[in-house]
Amino acid sequence: MSTTIAGATPSATTPIPRQIRYIIGNEGCERFSFYGMRNILTVFLVTSLLQHLPEADRAGAAKHVFHTFVIGVYFFPLLGGWLADRFLGKYHTIFWLSLVYCAGHLCLALFETSRPGFYTGLCLIALGSGGIKPCVAAFVGDQFDQTNKHRAKLVFDAFYWIINFGSFFASLLMPIFLRNFGGAIAFGIPGALMFIATLILWLGRKRYVFVPPAPPDPHSFLRVARTALVSGRPGLALAAVGMVVALVEFVLVPSFGFVVSFCSALVALIAFGGAGVWLQLENARGRHPDEAVEGVRTVLRVLVLFFLVTPFWSLFDQKASTWVLQADAMTKPSWFQSSQMQALNPLLVMLLIPFNNLVLYPALRRLGLEMTALRRMTAGIAFSGLAWIVVGGMQVVLDGGHAFSITWQVLPYALLTLGEVLVSATGLEFAYSQSPPAMKGALMAFWNLSVTVGNLWVLVVNGAVKNVTVTDFIASTGFGVTAFQMFFFAGFAFVAALAFGLVARRYQVVDYYRKVPV
């Protein structure tokens, strides 16, 4: 069921806003810079920066650094969304954090042999890239209103297409530059592209629609949530349980590491606190307008869906770590680098987005099946599980000592990419359309936080297989540790797809695009 907020009637001839080209151009260059450094990061860590470690430990350490970095990238959207919604606005948040982003790239290029300097660069990139992440997609949405919102889906698809255009060339070229010219050049080129991205954004500054930051609101999400939470003992009890769980996570820091403990504590606080608010939300009526209360209810319902997407991200992001390390053990031409296989992902995205929109979805519609956003996301999570069934089977062959061509990785890349198109491209527009006006940047940040939680699951599972009891159990199954993990993640995705589909059936879609032109 869909509820549309009243507004102007869209016209089929309404053009796409002209200023969109600056945002799309900025995004293409920024994505080249990000994926250019990210897709060579695991290889660079194993072959260069972590050479001080025993050879057997380098792959595991590289995966830990990589997924910790990704956690940071998708955690800092919380900060960026808050700054944009409350203080700076989306444009200024994007611009100033883009300069931080550029500084991070500079550190990678200058400190390729220094772990403190290199890790500082990764931190700055995580802050810059993560901070702008919720703002860019929301800034695209701000350029639309009720008169042209029907063009937004096309633009969001183009937005996601240009992301993958930049990613394709970065994935194809940067491994070659790393092999032939070293880390300084390979990390310096993405830095130059990030500077160009910032310049393109700045050039369009006089053309954008600017939705100002929301003023202090006595009926904001946090204020309404607090009113509901303190209105009764059951809600407070749930919040207290969340705090206890969070404290226990920090006590376990020596065992799991600060990043895992901090993120787990954050998840506990959000989950238990949100449950307490939901339980007593009706108590906030009277002290807050019905519209504000319903806005909080919408956000909480969306967060449940976002949480169920997290297993998808734990599978998807390992294509740049676990899958690259698997490719290293496969047969391939001497001129081909394992990390170049990642270029398949954006190439397939650029093919699948127009294919889905022009061929697949219309064909399914003629058969009476409307592929709504939530149906697409359910199917996408399941396709990611299929991809990991395939790579798990390939790992079993490798563990048996048999030669296996890297060409076979094309199949799981195709399945995973289909899942990505169905989940990620759809999720960008869904997150924006379901966000109450004062919470757009923040809710987009929660969408990105789902990626943080997905990578958290990876670190937790990787930490668990170091336990003797767990490794003994895996050995009893007849599988190697890596193959067992692959099948485990596949099952994780299938369970998540089932849960997501069941929750989605009861979800009432709303429409929070602007009512009138700004």
C-alpha cells in the first residue's frame, strides 16, 4: 500500500534539472578515486605494507585492516548526516569534507612505506568519504519536487550507473599502476581524481537547489523518541538492557578489538533503544504533533528493513578481500592481476541497470508481477547468497589441490552484481523517499550504517574462526576454514532474504518528496 503526500501533478515532459550534471560528474570522479584506492588496498597490504608479518598472517591481517576501513567509511555517514541536517547543509558538508578526503589521498601517496602515515590517510578518507556519503544522494533528491519526482528514479539509476563507470576504470587500471609504478603513483592518481571531483562540485554552486538545515525542532526525531522512551518502565528497561549489553561489549575489547566492540555496542544501543521507543511511541501523542510521532514510527520501521540488509553487505564487500585472495590461488595469465577481476562488478552493473529497466521489469509487469522496491531488495539478498554458494564450491576444489581457472569467478560476480543492482541502487531511492524532511540526511546515514554492520559481521566471523573449538568443529565437517565461512555467509544471506521478505509484506510505503518547488 502506498501513501502519497499531496502536491503538484507531475508532467511527462518535465525535464531533469540541469544542475544534476554537476553532481553526477562529481560522483563519477569521486567514485574513481575511492574504488581506485580501495580495490588495490588488500593487494598492497599483503605485498607491501604488512611485509613485517609472517607470510601466513598477512592475508588475515589485510582482511582485518580492509574491513575495519570499510566500517569507518560507512560509520562516518552518521556524522555527515548530522552536520548536514543541523548545521552546514548538504552542499557545504560535501564540499568541506571533500577537502579532508583529498588530504587522506595525499597521505596514502606520501606514506606508502609508513604504517602510521598510511593508516592516517585511511582514517581521513574514511571520514571524508563516509561524511559525504549520505549527503550526495540526498542532495540529488533535493533537486526534485512533486512536479518532477517521476524523473528521480531515472536520475538515481544514472547516479548509480556513473558510480560504476568510475569504479570500472579504477578497478581495471589501478592494479596495473600498482604493479608497474608502485604505491605512490597508484594512490596518487585517485587523489588527483578526488580533487577534480571537488572542483566540479564547486563549479555548480550557483545552480543548485539548497534545502536549508532544519532549525532546532522541539518535535525532532530524538525529542519524540526520548519522550516515548521515558514515558514508561518497559521502554526504559529495554534501553537499560541495551546499555548493559554495550558495556559488556567494551569489556570484551581485548578479545575482539576496539572497532568490533564499539560497533557492536552501537548496534545494541540502537536496537534496544529503538525497541523501547516503538513499544511506547503512542505515549508521545499530546506532547508532540501526530505528524512528528508518525515520522518517528516511519524511521523505526525503515531501520528494521535496513538491519535485515546488513547480511548482504557482509557478502558484497568481501569481493574486494576474500574473493581477491581466492583469485590469487587460481590459474590466470601472467599479465593479469587478481584484483582486476573486480572490474567485472561495475561493468555488469552498467549493463544490468538499463537491461532491468528496459527489458526485465517491463516483461515482468506484462506477466502481472510488479517489481516494487522491496521485492527487488528481497531478491537481491537471495542472489548474493547464490553467489557465495558458487565461490564456496570453487574453494572446495582449490582446497583439494586442483587447478582452477580464474575465469570461473565470472559466474559468482554476475550473481553478486545482480544482487547489488537489486539491493543497492534500489535502496538509495527507497531510503530518500521514506525519510521525513528533517531526517533525510540522517536516515541516509543509517542506510550507510547498514554497510558498517555488514562488515562488522565479517570481523566477528573472522575472529570466531580463531577459536579452537570453532576450528575443531569446522574440521569435523570436512571443509576448510575458508570454504566453511563461504557457505556460512551464503546461509546467512538466505535467512536474511526470507526475513526481509516477510517484514516487507507488512510495510506501508510512503512518499516524502518535497511538496512544492523551493
